[in-house]
Amino acid sequence: MGAAMRRIQAGNALTAFGIGFTVPFLYIYVAQVRGLGSMAATSAFVAFALGALVALPFTGRVIDRRGPVPVVIGAAVAASVGALSLGLSTGIVPILLSALALGAGQAVMQPALATMIVWCSTPSTRTRAFALQFFMQNLGLGIGGLVGGQIVDESRPASFTLLFGIEAVMFLVLAAVIATVRMPQVAGLKDAMPQKDGAQAGGGWKRMLQHKAMVQLCLLGFVLFFACYGQFESGLAAFGTEAAGITPSTLGFALAANTGAIVVAQFVVLRLVEKRRRSRVIALVGLIWTVAWVIAGFSGLGHGSAVMAAGAFVTTYALFGIGEAMLSPTLAPLVADLAPEGSVGQYNSAFALVKQMALALGPLGVPLGAGIPMLYIGVFVAVSLGIAGLALRLGRQLSPVQDNPSLSRVVAQGGPAVGAAPAGVVASEPAHA
């Protein structure tokens, strides 16, 4: 791992540590600590996602033209301002404006950092680079959530202000670290470096929408993010606190269990994922998450003790973590493999936009999770089963190399090219028909 990659991974982990302080507690902060109610909390989640939706459509072109480093720095500063102001806000309007800034900053960072990893890796090392990013990100997120859960006190708003202040500082740390990164100039970089053909860049969105494999991947990604992250930070937290009686500290432990599962499983899972079809790996994730939602439903039935309910809720987050560990070396490298030359930033931004659209709709589950909990569970059991079907359908649009990481590794090592092309080159054109 080069110096640039080490700095990218370290900055990403420190930022995740700061985010972990606030992610599990945003609903409680807005609804209960500030006394604004569940609908205001839902609006804050929506504003957070809308900030991303406004910024991301323009992000990919800027990344491909100007490079990812200045984009990360600008986004980190914007997110820092949003986090600090959110911790100081008491009314609904300033909270919504702060959430908009924080959401936009965090969202723009995602494709920019992903593009930096693509530029600093090769097709043969990219899967492990993204797996390590996810590992470090969730390690920081889990530790932050665990520590934050012990600091927060619903009777002391200042404790929440402290958490948001720490998050703001961590964003500035990321900006400082990324400012020192010097992107490597290697032979393989030409496949990821931006082209200066303005006409081609202007047609990037149209070309991508004609790319059937990418469109299907975006649809699948939307369902994945809606069923996991869209509920992870809103609907599932509301279900836990309202239906299952989960305390804020238990939410922190649940997030830590999620991270623990990722820490334990990530590199074991990586060895398995590298040898199997990506579409089948994603389908298996859908089945694992189906089990997770069933267990979450048990925690809200009220037939067992509070300890049993807490245990079931924590187990749900752990199972989500296993699925996430399987997706981390699968989705991001696949996006990079599908991206045409000079459009890595555009494709990363488009996939990040899909994620944010799922997050924008995710909070719609808050009233259902809090008010009709068993219907909420049933809906997401069905959604998780749908993930498996969509994943298998996507597999029919992918080339053998795109669907099977081990074939990609053979090609990178000089083996026979089985319908392969390097990342950043259109390797999926036959699938367009």
C-alpha cells in the first residue's frame, strides 16, 4: 500500500469515528432532546438526503475534470460547518438547514474518495482496497458509536452538542490529511484519469443511462441501500426505541455489534467473495438480511424480557454487518469495472446519488416502524427477498470478468482474457444489447 492510499484510508477512518458519534442518535436528538417530535426528526433525515441529491448530480463531472482531492477538501469543510451548526440548533429551520449542509458534504465525499482509491489502485488490488476502506470506515464508526452512546444524556442537550462538535473536528482532520495526498502517476492511471473532451463529458449521463448493466446495478443498489442504510439510521432506530423499548446506549452497542461483525468477518468474507460471482454474493446478502429483519421483528413482539429484546436487536445489526462486509468488496469495484474511460468519477457519483435517493426515502419508514411495527418488518422482509432476485438478474448483464473477481485477477496477472477489459474501460458493451 502506497503512502497516498495509507493517508486516504486513515483520513476516512478518522472521519467515520466522528460520524459514529452522531449517526445512532440523530432521531433521539431532534425528536426528544430538542422536543420537536418524530415528524421533525423525519424531516431532518429527509433534509440530510436532499442536500446530497442537490449536490451529487454535479459532483461526477467536477471530479473527472478537476480531480478528487479538491472535491474531498471542499466537501469536508461544508460537512464540518453543518455538523457544528446542527449541534447548536434548537429550532426546526436551523436544524433542517444544518442537515442540508451536512448531507451534501458527506455525500460528495463518497464518490471523491472512491475515485481516489481507484486512481491509487490497480484492477488486481482494487477489491482489497475497497474492502480495507470499508473495514476502517466501520471500525471508526463503531468505536465512535460505542463511545458516543456512553456520553449522551437525554437530559443534557450539551452532551449532544459535544458529539456534533467532535464530528465537525473530524471532518476538518480529513480535509487536512487529504490536502497532503499526492496522487501517483502510474501507467495504469490513464484508464481512470479524466479526459478533456468536453462533448464526451457532457454526454456522460446519457451514455450511462444507455448502459443496461449500470442501470440495473443502480436499481439493485437503490433497493440495497433502502433496505439497510435507509432504515439503519432512521426507521430501524425508531422501531427499536418505540416498539422494542431500546435505550440510546443499546443503540450504541448495536452499532458496535455491527462493526464487530464487520471486523471479524471482513477479510474472511473477502477470500470467499474473490472466488465467486458478484451477483450471487449480492443475492446471498439479500437472504442474510431477510433473517436479520425476522429477528428484529422478534425484538418488538414484547413476549420476552428487555434483555432478550435488546439481544435480538443487537443481533439484527450484527447480521446487517455480515452482509455489508460481503458488499464492500463487491459493489464499488463493480462500479469501477463498468465505468468507461474518463468517467470513473461520473459513475461513482451516480451510484452515490442512488444511495442518497434511497436514504431520502428511507425515513418514510419512521412512522411505520414506530406506529405499525409488524407491518414495517413484513415490508422489509419482502424487500430483502427481492434483493436476491434483482442480483441474479443483474448477473445476466455482466461479462464473466465483471461478475467473477477471480477471472479479473487472472487477466491482471497476464492470463487469458475471457471477455475482459481493465477497469475504467467499457468492458460491458456486449451487454448493452
